[in-house]
Amino acid sequence: MNTSIITDNLLSPPILFFFLGLIARWIKSDLEFPPAISKFLSLYLLFSIGLKGGGELAHSGFGGDVLSALGLAMLMAVIVPLYSFFVLRTRFDIYNAGALAATYGSISAVTFVTAVAFLQAIDLEYGGFMVAAMALMESPALIIGVILIRFYDKENKNGNIGEVVKEALTNGSVVLILGALIIGTVIPSAQMVDIEPFTQNLFKGILTFFLLDMGLLAGKRISGLRQAGWVVLVFGIVAPLFHAAIALLFGLLGGLSPGNVFLLMVLAASASYIAVPAALRMAVPQANAGIYVSMSLAVTFPFNIVLGIPIYYYFVTQFI
């Protein structure tokens, strides 16, 4: 494997600032982002990537890779939580196994955005419709995870499936990314150009700021890993690699382009630490948030943005 891919990724400003956030937390610095600023950075990234994806979707239409990519994305969103639940059930109780299955079956929008920035840096084309794939993959795992818990624990009466579905579909990140995607498809090209200085020129700088904030948050969550022991580290790293391998196989069988296969791998390998955990607090209060949030944010997220992204790209170059 060409180590320069990993080196270049490690030396990119967003990744370096992520490490700065970790270090700041470890040395107990008072560096922190006000909650309103953190929320704005997150909303900006979702807005920007959704709007750009909508513009590219309008350009490409629904031919080529589009339907294949969307179908494969949905397939991954169903397969991952189903198999994960039964694997995790050997180590965790029903509630935590279901919560982890939902977390790892869903996706991380920030990991996706970081992967898009990686593709832009190496000038590899990808389809804007992959934003739609990301949005479609966010909710199914949550619903499947809760259904599995309800099925295997007959006495669990907390909440109902209808409330979970509503929470998943009306989650702010889902509404914004889908809304921006739709708006991007209907905006005339001339008007899209007018807002490019905001949606494109500022993108990498704001991503860098956001990953600094994520580094601070990940450093805070690492302490929660002690509750689950060594299994969290193993699953948090092995699961993304396994999921990415499945996505690579599906992408090859589906005839997707290299850039789209890469993004499908990144989506499959990522885990939710915002949308799904927020819904799980309501749907499965018995699950330990210190486990499923810590695993996704303090293990899988850093692994993916530092090592996973270049590894997935390497395997794409080897097979396509």
C-alpha cells in the first residue's frame, strides 16, 4: 500500500485539527466551542453538501449509477444492523446490542463530508446523488434496531415504533440534508453559482473548525470506553473494515464508478454519533449511552477519518 495516501490524509488541516482537539482535552485545556457555534458548523456542512449534491443530481439525472447506488445503500442499511445485533448479542444485553446495531447500521455525515473533501483533494469524480444515499441510510438502522429489541424483549413497553419512525424521519439533520438536496435539484445553474462562494469556498475551512470540535468531544467520550472493555476497540475497528469490504463487493457487482464505490464504502463503514443516539435516548432508555456513543465517536470516527478513508481508497484503486 502506498503510505503517502495515509501521510497526506494525516497532514491535511482537518485531521490535524481533530488531533489538536484530542490533545486539548487530554491536557485539560479550557478550549471549547459554544453549543450554538457547534450546531451552526454542523448545519452548514449538511446544508453545503446537500445543496451541492442536489445540483450534481440535477446534472446527472437518474441514469447510470444513481438507482444502483441508492438500492445498494438501502441494502447495506438493512444488512448491517441485522447481522450486528446477533453478533453483539453474544457480548451485550438486548438493549445495548440493539442500540449498537442501530448506531453502526446508520451513518456519520461528518465522515462522509470528510471523504468528499478527500475526493476533491485528489480530483476524483463522484456522483452528487451519493448525498441522497447518505440520507437514505440514516434512519432504517434505527428502526430495525428498535424492532429487534421489541421482538426479543416482550416486556419492553417504552415508546412505540411509530414514535421512533417519526423521530428518525423528522430529525433535523435528515430534514436539512434532504431539503437541501431537493432545493439543489430545482435551483437554476446560474443562481447556484451565486452562492458558491459560501457553499464551496468556505467548505474546507469550516470542516476544519468542525473537526477541531469533534476532537474535543471525542476526547471527552474516551473515558466511557472503560465500561465495555476490549470488545469495544475490536468491534469499533474491525466492523468498519468488514462493512467497507461488503460495500466494495456490492459496488463492484453494481458497476459503480470508483468515486461512488469509495463513498459507499465510507458510508457503510461509518457509525452515527448524533442522529441515532439522540433518538435512542427516547426509544431505548435502558441502553448505556456511554457505550454506543463512545464506541462510534471515540473509536470508529477517528479510525475512519485518519486511517479508514485512505485504506478504503487504496482498495478501490486495487479492484477498479
